[in-house]
Amino acid sequence: MRKLFCSAPILLASCAITGTQIQSECEAKYSGFVDAFNCTRDRIRAESPKRLDAPQAKLYMLQGEQLAARVKAGQMSDIDAKVEWAKAYMEMQRVYDADGQRRAAAVAAAVKTQNATNAQQTYQPIQPPKTTACTTTNVLGALQTDCTSR
């Protein structure tokens, strides 16, 4: 089950260096939003492009691009862009976590169903042994035997 979660393609949560680590390193290196975003985007594309396959990751990066364009155009400050991108990250993570919980619940239900099926296939109730009772009577000089089984 752990492999299932580690193999899920997601931008900011994986088994190796995460997108969050890359983003943190870029933000530490660059104080401006546009430079930090460009650094994050370029490093993720270069180091682990599979992270960008998930729809949530694509949307997150598009939101970053949109914010960078607004900062470049003077329509938004660096700090406002950073706040909006952080909100976008939180939403992306919320959706990813909900998807993970749904997948885990589905796996648990499948395992439970399989266990129940296996139990039904291997369960064979113990039947009490059959008993037979016979009576012999003399009918007009001939012996007659009647048996019943239960």
C-alpha cells in the first residue's frame, strides 16, 4: 500500500526530493516572486517532469505563471503573489489528500470484500453425522425391516 502512495504523480508530494523542497530552495535563493517561480518551474521540469502530470500540479503551475505575469505587469506585488500561490498550494494539497483518502478507502473496501469472499469459499459448515434407525417386525410370518435416516 505504501508503494501506491509513493508512486502517485504529484508535484509537491513524492518519495524523492519533493516539489516543496525545490520551491523552498528557490524561494531562499530569490526574494522576488517571478524569479522564485521561474526557478521552481525550471527545476521541476529538469529534475522530475513526471510531477507535472497530475492535473492538480498542472493547475498549480499555471496559477504560478498567471501570478508571475501579473507581477511583471505591475498589477500585483511580490508578497500578494506569494500569498496567492501559497493558497493555491493549500488547495492543491487538500484535493490531493482527499483523492488519497478516497483511494485508500477503495483499497480497504476491496480488501475487505476479498477477505469476505475468501472466508466464504473456505468455510464449510460441519454437518452432524447422519443416523439411521431400523426396526424389524414380523408381518404374517415374514420379517419386515423399515429404516429411517436423519
